[in-house]
Amino acid sequence: MLADFLIRNTSDVLTCAGTAPFIGRRQADAGSQPHAVVASREGTIVFVGSESAWRRDGALTKDAVVVDAGAGAVVPGFVDPHTHVVFAGDRRDELRRRLGGATYAQIAADGGGILSSVRATRAATDDQLAADTRRRLDEMLRCGTTTCEVKSGYGLATDAELKTLRVVRALAADHDIDIAPTFMGAHEIPVEYRDRRRAYIDLLVGEMIPAVAREHLAEWCDVFCEGGVFSPEESREILEAGRRAGMQLRIHADELGPSGGSRVAAELAVRSADHLIFVDEAGAAGLAAAGVVATLLPIASFYLKLGRFAPARMLMERGVAVALATDVNPGGGFSPSMPFAMALACFSMGLTFEEALVAATVNAAYSLDRHHRVGSLEAGKQMDAVVVAGPAIDLIRVGAETIRAVIKKGRLVVRQAHHERSS
């Protein structure tokens, strides 16, 4: 076999290979292959295995790129399946208030929260919005994310939502990160519809969703099913409209309280139910029976000071596939780092390192219906990888410079200079 890209001199390659999603005990199997090499051609993996097998069966093109892992580990490129990375404005003043004791609800009641970002996003030009979002995507890439989901939801008006999703489409065309776009006009009830919420739902169903579908701007439709936002009945109506328009479904569920979102997720058999901080055992059983992925966001719990994290271990024990995401957003998703999400999942939600890695790669890819292309290191998949400057578990050393390189489609897109050997 012939390759134009090779990673060698590894301590371990954690492939996360196999049929997705990984459920129950399988989620602990990260597919360790000690001292393996990974080879690709034209962005697609052609070989994962021992160096001796590669020397016997493989060959490199004349212009091949060879990456020396420096005896570090290699893992799949991270897949971040829940972000609100496209927005304008700055809400770090709210962070200061939160650190001073203000709650999420108090900040929102004072005109902050999502509606603050809506005002700024509506006012931003396309170029401003694109430049701000590109900078955040660059941060995510440096943290090892090679595929992510991006939601709209800070426009909350037809023109503003379409503007946001067009910016996402433009970024998807030329950024190194693969982007899965999500329509989330059902992120909040805008101020101008607060006394006529039924009219806003009619706008979502009758105008926004059809307009998004006509331009093929979104793969997914999402809704914030939460007390004071969208009820289970409203969420079901909006999601069914999204499905009729050809979008796949995901839902924000049971984040701030037992909202009924997990029941809607199970009833509609959505691909992913996200947050789930307050899901109970009955809700978990429903998700498992419907094959819904639980996408958990420990960074949001951490920065919002919610005092609790999603019951990851309970969900796994009841047969729910668990994925992780950062929830990058202006109000509570202040870290672009999937390794930080993994660290919190290990130390606040009871996952092992291997379970967290699977949640951040192949299960996350499954939650975006991209598991056939990304999320694991195996022949036929895209060559997306992270080279670690040491053993793989070093990824959860928060604040340490643990990523040596990031590879996307068989190209070296991030090389950390401080890990280069001096000549």
C-alpha cells in the first residue's frame, strides 16, 4: 500500500475503532495499539498497525510527510458536537457578576444572558461575525478539535438567523475544522415576542425553518427545552417541523431542571439529547430504548456554577451512549478545549480516561452522524489525529502544553513549536 502521510515513533495509538456508538462497557475500550504507526493517502487512512507490518507491506510517495511523534501517544482528532461558537459581543461582565454570586436567572432577568448576545449578533456585520468566529475556531483547532457542530440561535429573527448560518457556511468552506451546522432559532423567545410567544413559534415553524431549508443552511434542528423557554409541547412542534424540512434533530434537555426534554428526545428518537444535568433513571431508560446519545457538557456546569454535573455513570449503566462537548458560547462556555471537557468528565462525572476519550471522539462523531468519516483511527476514515507530547492521559493535565501536533485530512495543521527538538 502507498501513503503520502505517516505518523511514527509513537508510544501508543488509541484508535477508538469499531462500530459506533460505544455503549456500556464498550465505552471503556479506546483500542490501544502500542508503538503503532498510522499512514494515510490523500487524507484517508490506509494503515494502522505495527511498524514492522508497515515496513513489510507499505511504501511512501516521494513527497510524503512523516511526523515523528517523539514517543508520544496518538488519538483521533476530537469531535465537538455542541457549540454556540458563532456570536458577537462580550459577556465577561456577566462572568464577574456570577463570581460575585449572581445566578443565571438573575442575570437573564436584568437583560443579560442569551438576549445580550442577540442584540450584539443582530448588530454585527457578516465580516465581523466571521472574523470573531474564525478566531474561536482557531482556538478549538489548537486544542485538538478537528470536527465540530455550530449552532445559530443568537439572531432570533429570520434575517439574523439566515445571516448567522450563511457565515457558518462560508467558514465551513475554508476552515480546517469540519463544521456541522445547526439551526437553533428556538434558543430563546426574543424580547419583541415576549407577550406573544405563540407568534414566535409560528414564525419558527412557518418562516424560519422553511427559509433555512430552502438554502440548505443546516443539517440539524435544535431547541432549548427548559422551563421559561420552550415547553415540551412547543419543543416537539418545532422539532417535528425541522424533521419535515429534512433536518436531523437534537435537543437541549433537562439542563436547569427536569424540563421534560429527555422525554421529548425519546419520543422523537432524536440523535442527541444535550446537557441532561437533571435527567432521572426513567429518562435515561427512555433515551437508551430510543438510541439517543447523551451529549454532556461539564464545562457549562463548571462555568455556570450550577453545583452539579450530569449523571454520566448512571446514563452509561443504563445503556446510553455518552458523548462530550465544550458548549463554547459567550455566557458559560469559556473554554474551547475538549481535553478540559474530558478532565471535568473524569473528575466531576466519574468517567475513566478511556471512557472520556471515546466520548470526545467516536461517540461524539456518532452524535453528529459523522462516525463513518471521523472519530476513530482506522482504514477508510479521514486522517484526523492529535499527537500528544507524552502518554495520552497527559491530555487531562489542565494548563499543560500536552498537544504536540494536530493533523486534519492528512495535513499537519498545528505544530507546537515548543515541542520541537533543537538541532
